[in-house]
Amino acid sequence: MISLIKRNLMLYFNNRQRVFFSLMGAIISFILYVLFLKNGIQSDWKSIHEGTKLLDLWLIGGTMTVTAITTTQSALNQKIMDKENNRIDDLMLTDTSKLGINAGYVFSSVIIGTIMQVAVYIIMSFYFLFADNLSINYEQLIAIILIAILSSFVWTMVNMIIDLFFDNQASISGVNSIVGTCSGFFAGVYMPLGTLPNAGQKIMEFIPASYNSALYRNLLMKHQMNISFKNVPAKFLTSFDKNMGLKINGISNIMGHTIILFIFIVILIILFYLFSLLKRKNA
């Protein structure tokens, strides 16, 4: 299994085009925010002290969720390629069990997703350091890495379930394009959660991307919110939390969002097992 993980990591990082396109969703989110969305969102909260810095951190949190979605998806495409080229059959001839092979793809995807999320955080933090004088809180780095690992597990399991229904690159590439395009909406980057219709907000309460973004944002924005909302009425802070997607389904703290993501992981593992059994019966 270890050798399979190393192989998958090398195949991913040695392919620069693959790395770039796996980040396309995050790049699009960042460009759209900087060029088109930033001023509009800021105008809604212009009375907030240092609101620009606050919203920069809000964007970083959402973009890291997008990165988790798209990079784990790209990493797991290796499984589709191996299936199409019958390499999985070759792996089955070794001492590695089918569970071990699947675990190899899962762990390599988690590692790739974690590395890319941390890389996006560092790149965006330095950009906003020069653009908006945003301070980088290095004390949060360990917590960010832990959230990145958790996020990668969540989206690896989501993408493992999706990949069960596809056996070749041509079919999965269309799904990749759709997910990459929609990931910014799911993560609440293109528009804040509070701007969606009630039906849309209800749907987002059942999607892990919302809680993933909220977890990142509650961590990254905590210090700046203490500064920005220091002399602001509590009801204004409550309105901000709800409208900007920091509070979802009544949950507005790091521990609450973490627990929700762990619950999603358990549900996704069960679904993967059930769909795998169903696929075997229909084969």
C-alpha cells in the first residue's frame, strides 16, 4: 500500500498540467472575487472596521474548501485511469488486498488534498499581505493542517462514491468539469449563504461544503472578528455570521462544524460500502 501511495503522489506532482487544472476551481474563485465580487460584498458590510481584511479571510476559507474538493477529485482520477488500463488487475496479483488498494488511493488523495490546501492558504495569505496588509497568523497553521486533513477525508470519500459509477476518463472528465464549476457555489464563495433563497439555504445545510467553509472561516476570521466587531452591537455580529455562512443550522463554532464533518465521513463510508455491494451484485 505504501508503494502505491508513493506512486500516486509522484504521478500527480510530476504532472504540472494536472496540478494546475486541479486548482482551476480555486483559481476561478479567487479571480472572480478580486475582479468582480469583492466590492459588491464589501458594500454590504462597509460599516465594519477593517472589513476588507475580514472578507479576505472569508474568501481564503471558502477557496480552501474548493481546493479540497477539486484536488482530491483529481487525485482519485488515477484510480479511473488504472481501472481503464487494467492496472488494478495487476495490483490484485500482488499481496495487496482490494481493501489495501482502495486505502492506497484514499490516503494518497488525502495527502494531495492536504498539501494543496495548505499551499493555497500560504499563497493567498501572502497575496493579501501585500494587497491589503493582512497579517498572517502562523499560530493557526497546525489547526489549518488538521482541518485540511479532515476536509481531504470528507471529499475523498465523496469522490470515491462518484468514481464507483465511472470506468473511463472520458466519462469522469465531464463530471470533473461540473464539480469544479459548482464547487465555488457549494463552498459559498461566489455568493454568501445568506443571499440565497430559503430553499437554497436549506439545501446547503445538507452539503458538507457549507460546513467545511464555515469551519475554516470560523478559525481564520476569529481574531479579526474580535477587532472588527469590538464596538458593534451583538445583533449585527449575529447577522454577519448567518449571512456570511459562519453559522449554519444553528451551529456557529469550530467544534460543532468539526463534529458535523466527522458525521459526514461516517455516512459517506457507509454509502461507499453499500454502493460497492450494489455494484458487485449488478456486475
